[in-house]
Amino acid sequence: MSLSDYAARMALHFRPVEPRDHAVTREIVDAAFTPEDVAGFLDALRAAGCLIGEWLAEDESGVVGHIGFSRAHLERSDGERLPAAFLTPLGVRPERQRQGVGLALMRHALDRLEQGGENLYFVIGHATYYPKVGFRTVAFDEVASPWTGSPAFMMRCAFAPRGRLLAPPVIRDAH
Ligand SMILES: CC(C)(COP(=O)(O)OP(=O)(O)OC[C@H]1O[C@@H](n2cnc3c(N)ncnc32)[C@H](O)[C@@H]1OP(=O)(O)O)[C@@H](O)C(=O)NCCC(=O)NCCS
């Protein structure tokens, strides 16, 4: 079964986060990540104005997943800064995990960001999960960052970027 069939079967739909959703997204993130305080991290991203996009996945039971992207930049050796979108956090309600929600939500969010002109993405996460939506581990000679060399540090782009990652301090300090 394809993911879109799966999403249709589960009657999943997606929408951008609005301020009135902040409490429920906090609850989802808490449930997905406990005992890690990722809800506090999300609050810090929001307070620092880092986020460029946040979406929810909902079904008939309510909100089941949340994803956020923050503005980062890739600074090239000539000083030019390319905008990038840093994926963090992504959380799915524990009872709805491993049913395709996370991948469907990521695909939706990446489509929307691409429509808005984004073409370079970074994530730090499960090295066997994010390649399912086009991420790959960053090579040593590509992007300098505190995480380069870890298989968990991945990017998604259709070109071959070289440079130094400038990530928001909230993300740098949390990872
Ligand atoms: C990680 C997470 C977002 C994935 O969402 P999900 O809806 O459970 O995942 P999906 O059902 O879309 O995943 C489908 C595929 O990814 C795999 N997958 C799911 N979670 C995975 C994980 N943590 N590590 C590796 N692979 C994973 C599944 O096995 C499945 O693969 P398959 O189709 O080959 O069997 C979710 O499990 C979660 O919220 N976990 C706790 C918080 C967390 O770790 N967030 C990510 C931080 S990097």
C-alpha cells in the first residue's frame, strides 16, 4: 500500500499550526519525546522566532503529529549565505507511531516548503528514517558543522552544497 493510500485509509489530513494549536502541539511533543523536554525546546524556538513552518497531522481522534522547520543558512567560502530549513522537532503520538503518520506529515511539509522556494534542508535524527524522504548523511567535505561526521546529521537538496552551516543558537545548544 502506498503512503497516500495509507493516509487516506487513516483519514489523515494536514494543516499549518496556528497560535491556538500551541497547547496541543506541546502535548503531542511531550507524549512523543518524554522524558526528553522537547516541548521546552519547541517553546524556545517559538520564542526566538526561529520557525519558518509548522504543520499538524490530524485524524478523527484529533491531532496526532507535529513537525517544525527553522531558518538556517549555509555560508559559502565567498561569504554568500544560502537559506536552509532545519527540520526539528518531528513527533507522532505514541499510539499512532509506525503507521505512516510521520512520513506523510514530512512529505506534506516538504511539499509546502518547496512551493515557497526552499531547496535545502538539514536534520539531525534517525539515520535510517529520514532517507525515506530524500535526506542523506552529510559528508566531511561538504558542510562544516558541530555534527558533521555523525551519520545522524543529514541534508536534502538537489545540488551539491559546500560551506558552513549557520544554525540558530536554540538548535545548536540543544543538539
Ligand atoms: C520518529 C517518528 C517521528 C516516526 O514517525 P512514525 O509516524 O512513527 O513513522 P512512520 O510510520 O511514518 O515510519 C515509517 C517507516 O519508518 C520507520 N521508522 C519509524 N520510526 C523510526 C525510527 N525511530 N527509526 C528508524 N526507522 C523508523 C518505520 O519502521 C517504517 O519503515 P518501513 O516502512 O520500512 O517499515 C515517531 O516514531 C516519533 O514521534 N518518535 C518519538 C520522537 C522522535 O524520535 N522523533 C524524531 C526525532 S529524530
